[in-house]
Amino acid sequence: MLMNRKKLIFLIIAVLFMIAMVIIGIDISSRTTFPGSKGNLKERIVPTDSIKKNEEPKQD
């Protein structure tokens, strides 16, 4: 009887843990976007370092 009660408690805790993990996963995934869903912006295609190197210096 005691062993069955421990198994039941373990299963209840395991199920609650899994439900919590699913809820957290859904919450995180709803706050982020898939990188491929955004358009190809100029800033994303060309690294910012190369933009700075290719610019001509301004003459005053």
C-alpha cells in the first residue's frame, strides 16, 4: 500500500512538472519570432562592420 502511494505522488508531481514545462514553452515561443519569417533587411544582409569600412570619409 505504501509503495503504491509513493508511485501515485511521484506520477502526480511528474505530470504537474510536464504541464508547467509545456506552459513555459508555449509562453516563450509566443514571445519570439522565427528568424526566417522576417524580410531580408539591408542591416541583416550586410554586417555593420563592412558598412563602416566601405563608407568614404567626409571632408569638411
